[in-house]
Amino acid sequence: MPFKSVCLGLSFGEVTPKPLEESGAAENYAIAFCALERAHLSVLIAAPIFRIPSAGFVPLAHAVVDEINAERRLRAEDAEKRITTAAATAGVTVEFQIVQQSYPATNNSLAVAARPSDIVIISRPTYGFSLDSDLISAMLFTSGRPVLVIPPYWDGGVEFDKIMIAWDGSARAARAVGDALPLLTRAQQIEILCVSPDASKSIAGADLAAHLSRHSKSVTVTELQTEHRDVAKTLRDHATMARASMLVMGAYAHPHLLQMVLGGVTSDMLTEAELPVLLSY
């Protein structure tokens, strides 16, 4: 089944009044994706309100806060104008929703608004620690939709020639494969990556390969051994070397709070992956 309703999530939630320049890679990818799929694009823009307590702060501090909130709204409106023009040029129908509430309320509202869509496209934060990453978490855990995360400076276009699957046999990995199936059926090559930190253990991908071979002519299974138990780096290095156009994986093998404290494969991929990553939870 093709993707016909695509959601693009954008977040302008930095605390500084003069934020870093955004790349626009996710915007470009979403428009090109919709043009290819002949899909409708819904753009959900988070411009959360930054607040400080009323008591104990001088008027200057409140003026700075007002500047931050006004800047966020302006950037959201500029994005709407920019995407409207680009979508019209590409022949893509588009609609917008700008939400400016508290951080939790904004992210929750956008995640709920993304539910009546086939897929969510969102940008990976430009730097490791970013409040904008909260929108990715909200989409992953609350929207119920697969999330396609685009690196901030991705220039590889919308390609499905070589898709890799991070396979560990889990239910979430299986769900990710199912969510990505419309793209996997177009791939010229599918590579199933079975990564194990223990050289004596093997994660069999033969059953998945047999299943996908009914949808694609070229399916291979690669077993990778990690160095220093770094699964994410093993996946990233292999995908880069093989020039993959996308990686498909299940999100978070452990509770979210545990991942926030200890890190994890998904957390690392969300901060360092250099190719589009489709995640399902």
C-alpha cells in the first residue's frame, strides 16, 4: 500500500533568541517524498512557549523571553511560506498547523495530530542535546506512526535503491519491517543486518529473508560482530561503507527512561546517523 498521507514534523524549540540556522533537509525530503508518492503533506510545526516565573525576575528577563517566543513564531511562519512555495512548485498539496503552547503540550498535540497519517518525517537534531529531540520522542511513543528521521544535512535525495534492516528478531523490528514494506518492495537490494555483541551467538535472519524474497528479488543477510559492544556504531559504519539509502529498525529495546540514562542503539542513531532512519515502536 503506497503512502498517501505524509506528516512533516518541524520544531523551533531552542532556548536562545538567535538559534542555529536549520538546514531544511527534512523539508526538502518530505516534499520530494510526497511528489514521488503523489501524497498529501501535513506540516505540523512546534513553536513551544518559553516561560519563566513571574515573581523574582526583572522586566528585562521577561523582555528576553518575549523575544524568544516571538522569534519562534516568526520562524514557524517563515517555514510555512517557504514550504508552501516549494510544495506548489513540486505539485504537492499541503496544509499547516502551528502549535505554540508549553513544551509538553506542544509535542503531545503534534503527536496526536500525526495519527491520521501514513508516516512521519522529521529532522534529526543538528547537535546532540536538543530540546527539539523531545518532538521525535513524542512522535515515536505517542503518534503510533512510523517515524522517518532525516539527517540535518542529507543531500542524497529520496532513494530506495538499497535499504538495510537492523534485525534482532524482536516485535518492534518486525513492526518496522511491516511499516517499511511499501518502500522495501521498490528496493533494488535489501540487506538484513544481524548484529550480535557475542561472536558465539547468531541472530538468524533467514526467516525474514524468505519472507522479503516474496516482495523483492535481491535479499541478503549479513551477520556483523560488534567491537566494544557498540551496536549503533557497527550499524552506522556498515551503512556508510555500503552507501545505503535508508536504514529500517525497531525503536528502543528497553524502557525510555532507561535509554535516557544509559543511552542505547536508538538514542545513538538519533544523534549520529548520517542516513535516513525509519523507526517503529
